[in-house]
Amino acid sequence: MATITVNGESRTFDGDPGTPLLWYLRDIAGLTGTKYGCGQGVCGACTIHLDGAAVRSCMTTVEMANGKTITTIEGLSLDGEHPVQKAWRELSVPQCGFCQAGQIMQAASLLAKNNAPSDTDIAEDMSGNLCRCGCYQRIHAAIRLAAGGV
Amino acid sequence: MLHYLKQEAQKAERKAAPVVIENVSRRKFLGGAVAASGFVLAVRIPDAAALEPLTPYPTGGASMPHGYGNASDPHVFVSIKPDGAVTILAHRSEMGTGVRTSLPMVLADEMEADWSRVSIQQAVGDEPLYGNQDTDGSRSMRHYIQPMRECGAAMRQMLETAAAAKWGVDVALCRAKAHHVVLLDAEKNDTGKKLGFGELAEAAMALPVPARDTLLFKTPAEFNYMRKGETKITDLRNITMGKAVYGADVRLPGMKFAVIARPSVLGSKVKSFDATEAKKMAGVEDIFEMEGVHEVPRKFGQLGGVVVVANTTYAAIIARESLVIEWEQSPNASYNTDAYFKEMSKTAAEPGKVIRNQGDFDAAWKGAKSTFTGEYHMQHLSQAAMEPLCCVARVDGDKAELWAPVQSPYGAREDIAKALGLPIENVTVHVTLLGGGFGRKSKWDFMIEAALVSKKLGGTPVLLQWTREDDIRHGFYHTTSVERIDMAFDDAGKVAGWRHRTVAPSILSTFAPDSGYQFPIEYGMGFVNLPYDIPNLRCENGQALAHTRIGWYRSVSNIPRAFAVQSAVAEAAHMLGKDHKEFLLELIGPDRTLDPKALGFPEDFWHYGDPYESFPIETARLKHVVNLATEKAGWGKPLPKGQALGLAAHLAWHNYVATVVHVDVKEDGTITVPHAVTVMDCGFYVNPERIRSQVEGAAVMGMSQALYSGITFKDGAVEQSNFFDYNIATMANFPKIVDVHIVEPQPGRNAAGVGEPGLPPFAPALANAVFAATGKRVRRMPMGAKVA
Ligand code: FES
Ligand code: FES
């Protein structure tokens, strides 16, 4: 039995401890904001925060999260007014939007540890989050904009 | 796209309304509106000249399946609650272009609705009612701007008529403005009397729709939302909060999760399978075989295989790994990419089927002072939208209900009804948001699969999930191609002869018996419609049989054509010692409107499905975008070593596009793009902000396919499987700055397609810049991340 705090709520899970958090969150906890894009840790669509650090939920099992705290896109802010979310709207970043929960979670974790990231910092931290629609220019700009407010 | 294929196969967030406000102290005081501060704001009432009649122009939308349906009828597309809340239907699928916002915005603007009081509802698949819903072919704005404007204008006039009846005045004294109808006096000044849209709704909706020729439309100066680019996409807040609903986010009570093990080679069937181990795995509920559609043409028939149903997606995925399946051999197991390129190259060296012939190429070739030959190769591509295919289906008895990220909900509905043996009325297709589409999601094989699984489960709702591996390996791929261009130069160094041979398996092979030859749609994409002033010109098509499912991918055949033609032009300019831009302008030649007949275009020349007269090819527009893009990019400016500019221009979907890419090739050969400029003349346009985002995205996708992405086959099976071997551009290396310039439309220049045309010029512009920076010419896509 694993105990995990998800968006401030304590939950238990007695299924297969090897279940990736992605599928636990989506199919069991019913939190569908976290997306499946590759299942192999190579696209970033499933990015969540585990004890505040960005991780790929498709590569992190329930067992690895036992006793820890998870934040998903649904829990990043109660009202959607996290500076990263605001910057994303200000610059109209999304096209299809599918990758954006992962992008926002990755960007929020980057800014939490480095509130004045250089271009190189941004490129390095964000390069594992793919966007097939190609919103990279705006993602970059939105991180810069949010950096002023984090 | 599909529609044409069917024909061919038979032959073979929100802001308050920015109403115009003026300081009334500078104007005649308008009754009632006195603010305590003494600073008075009033809504200006535009005069009659603010509205104009517009003559409709024909488009291919009318000949799409179910044509325009009732797309101009406000009773179908608009509803207004007594409190004034307006709902507008979006009948096209949202896959990232912004269409779910842009089309309703056109309607809202034309009817004078306040956007902050408009909500958008996604239509189900019902083309007889809404008009065609095939969201592909850069068609949504191109074909639906007119009916949406008509619908909005009609609604506005109905509201004004309802107000006139209430007040017992002439309708000429009633003017809709900002979600109200205001009463004017005889001098056409606002009397201060007004009725809200909500108060008028019931009476307005009871009125007949005014005839098309009585409709008056806003002049561009009166647009509130159109052309402004200030309207946020409707799903923006939900997207940033993880609340937007995509295909796999649909949850039904009792829903199960399924994946399918499909054959690695097209056409191979399950010989036998052993599910003993898989059945023992936790969460697995059922495992069974699904018959595939094996008769050719397969169209969107399911591939067949073994279905695993479980209580979570994960349980289904890992159980699938334990299946032991023996597959039958398929003739397609002979498909090998290297050998296939050799074959295509050989074919391109021989005469092919002549598709366009003008003048005498052979004579020009014989009499040439010098010649150029270039052969350009391109691998298959996978659309690889970030959201893998998925569909929720509930097929309970004689009723079927499906939810999917689908580009063609009605086409899907028709085929699902057939596959289930149900009347179409019993099938409902809901459209979720699409996490990207790029053409793959207008092929509904995945929905048929989901329907069949739910049916087999006796009505249990099921979410059928494709993994990324499934998506990469079981696609409808962009074709692979060899394009060969031969040019003959005369004594003056002018191009006297041009021969273009195209060799590529055709999309048609998916829909009709494969002749190995392409068809008018593929010919119409930058091949037979080359707009250059060359006296002797021949276009030939060599045979290439398909060994995988060929489908459409954003921009389709325009990608290899633009790559070949725009690279060849740059190569020829270099050979002749001419400036590339000047040479390109010389090739385009004098300002003129092309006459397809006189130029030897084929009889069945396909002009993106539209009447030529509505979108004639005007060379001046192409030259203008070339001139503007090069000027904005600083063409000719000195750049440091390893850096250069490259140019390409291409006309597609009636949209004239020129791109200049600035490359910086690093010491280790890594190709980077600090800057790109794209100028687009797309005629009448509505949402410049989303047009820019489309072009920015096209630059990234263009870089992906120019450098990284390629699908290859070995013994009939796709060699790639996920984003670690089917690579796309990342934040580590993407076109850093993309400047987009949209040409202001002249009257009579109708709305062109926008979603696709930004893509084709990027790769050749990049290749041309790499050559200019390094002297190395790359004639294949993908060219690799580094210059060798
Ligand atoms: S789904 Fe986890 S990184 Fe792609
Ligand atoms: S917005 Fe579509 S994948 Fe990023």
C-alpha cells in the first residue's frame, strides 16, 4: 500500500506498485490534466512535481512516490493564476495545447529554483518537453515574462 | 482531401468588446449617458456606409460532401438566451490552428455580439446540418468565412428587424451595436433607447433568414474582432489549468481501457496467438483477436491484430507485451527504404507520364549552352501529433456513441455506421479537442477499432489508446519521393527549358487500386502549377508502387516539391553566378495572371478544389512576398563566417509565401537558426495572431523535417518507434526568432488557406542557407543535425 499526497490530498493505492504515476493519476485518480505523449520519458507531456521537482510521471512509479508529495497541473494553483499560467495566457502560447501542462509544470519548477534563467538555462531545462505544434518561441518568451513575477 | 480521394477512387480566453468609444465632450451629446465624473463615453453609431453588400464568390466548399449544409442559417449556428448569453457552434475541429475561436469570432463580429458574452459549443458530426466538417486541406477559413459572415449578418438583421417591430419604427432606424439594438432618430443619431440581444432573441429567431442579396456586411474599418488579433483562443484558460478535454480525457462510468497489438508489416494477419501469460496479468479483463481489413484498397479499415482490454491503460500496455503472436507473411515485407530510393532514382532518370507540356523541352535541352540536373530525396514522415490516437466508444445494442480527437467527424460516423451495420442516425460522434492532427486524425481507423472493441464487449464503454509506438509504426505516412529537375540554359543564361520528374508512391493507393502514378491533387501541389516564365516546360510522373499506407501530412506534396524546386533554383543561380533572389524574380517573370490552359496545365488541373477564377495565380503577389521577405531579412548584408541567409518562395492553397532563413553553422557543423522571416499574402484574413502562431509553428516543424525526422522501412516494418528515433526539433535547437509579416489584402483577394502553406518553404530556405554558409549542398530530407 502506497500513500501519496496529490495536490494537497492524501491518497492510498494498493494496486501494482510498479504502476507509473501517469497512469495512476489519469486512470485511477481521475486527474487527466497530465498527458501521455510517449511513455518513455522523451516528450515531457506527463511532467508533474514530485516533492517540488519536475519529474516525468511516465517514468516514476507509485512506489517511488510513496510518502511523497505530488503536484499536477490541476494543483499548480487553485485559481489558474500561477505566474507561469498567466504568462502563458498573456502571450497566447498554446496551439493545440496538448503539451502545455507538461511545459507549464517544467517551467514552474525551473523558475522555482532559478528566478532569472539565462537563455541557456531555459534551453537546457526545457529541451525534454516537446511541442509538435512548435510553440517554442512563445514558451521561451513566456518563461522570460513569468521570471519577472515568480 | 478525402472527398477528392473518394471521387478519384470512383474513377479509379476573452476581452470585452472593443467598441469604438469617443469622448463625447468633443461630439454632440447623446441622451442619457452622463457619467458622474463628467467624462462621458458613448458608443459611436457607424453610418450606413459602414455596411456594404458583398458579392459572393464561389469556392470548392460547395462541392465538398454535403456542401455548406445550413452554414449560413443563424437558427442552426446561433442561440441567444433571454439574459443575452450567446452560444455559437464550432463545426470544425480544433487541432491547434485556432479555428474553434476564429470562425465563431467571424460570426460574432458580423452580428455585433460582445465576445465576452459568447460561448462556443462544439458540434457533433452532422454535415447535412452544418456543412462539410473535414478539417484539413487548409479549408476552414477559406471555405467558411463567407457562410459565417452571412450567418452573422443575417442574425444582426433579424435582431434589428425584431427591434423595429417592437418599437413600431422603420428597421433603418435600428442599428445593432455591442450586443444591443439601438434606436436612431431621423438624423441617424442615437436616441439612447436600446434593447439587448437577449430581449430580442425570441422574436428575432422566429423571423425567416433574410435573402443573401439583402445582407449587408461590415466594412473592415468596422470590425471589432476580425483583423485585430486580440481575441484569445477560447480554450486558453482551460489549457493552462489542465482542464481542457482531449480524446483520452473523456471518462464514462464503467469504462475499460484497451490497446491492440497490430502487425509490424502492412497486410500481415494473425496466424495464431498465445495469451496465457498476458491473461494472468493484474487488471486484464479480456483478450481477443480483431479481424483486419485486408482487401485492397484498405482505405481507413482497421489493421487487425490482438486486442487487450484492462482496467487501466497501463495494465493493457504491459499485458500486450506478454502476448505471443505469430504473424503471416505479407508481400509488403519486401519494402526496404534504401532499395526503394535506388529504384525511384532509376525511374526518375527515365521518361515518365507527361502531365504538363508547354513548348518543346527536348529542343531546349539539345540547344542548351549549359544544363543543370538536381535530384532531391525525401523520406517518409509521420504526423506524430503530441496526442497519440485514441477514441472512447460505447456501442450498446443498436446505438453507438463515440468521442474522439477527429478531423472528419462525419466521414468517421458514416464508416462506423457501416462497420457496425447501424443506420447513421444511431451513431453519434463527439469531437474533443485534438492534441494536434496534421492529417493523421482525418483517418478514422482508430475509431472503427474502438467501436468494434466496445461492440465485442457487449456495450461496455472503452477507451482505445494508441501508444506512441503504435502511432509511429502504424501510420498513414507522408509519401517518400525523388524529385528530379533538369534545366537548360540559353546563351543569355536564361532558363530555356525546365523538366520536373516526380516519383513517389501516391495517397491514392490507400483508396483505389494502385497504378503507381499520382493523381491531380498531388500534381496540383507545386508541380504542374509552377508559376515561372519558362518557354519550354515539361512535368512528368514516374511510377512508384506503395508498400505502406500513404496518407496526407500537413502540406502534403508541397513539401517535396518546394524542397526540390526552391533548392534547384538556388543551385542554378549559383551555377550561373547570379544572385538567388534576382534569379528567382527573373524566373517568376513579368506581372501577370496565369492562364492555365495557355500554359499547358492538365485539363483536370486541381486548384485546391476551388474555381480558378476565385483564386487566380498572380505573379506580382509572389514577387511581392519575395521582395518583402528579403528586404526584411536584410538580404545581401555581410554576415560572419558560418552564417548566411537562404530563400524560398512557394504558392500553396492560394497563399503566397516567402521565407528567408538565417543559419549559423557552428564549428562542429551543428545547424542553428537564429532568425527566420516569413511573408505571407493570404488574401482576406481574420485572425493575424493565430496566423502568426501557425507560421511560427511551421518554422519549427520545417526545421524538424529538414534536419531530423524520417520514417524508414526494413523488411516492411517501420524502423522508428518513439521520439528518441523519430526526432523533432526541441528547445535545445529551434528557429529562435520567427518574424511573420502578413500582406494587407486588396479587395477581391479572397481568403486563402493558412494552416499548411507556411511549412513548405522552410526546409529549402534552410538548405539554401546551409549551402551559402558552408558551400555544402544537401539534396535530401532529413539532412541531419550537422553539416558533414
Ligand atoms: S509521456 Fe512521459 S515523457 Fe512522454
Ligand atoms: S501546443 Fe500542440 S504540442 Fe504543444
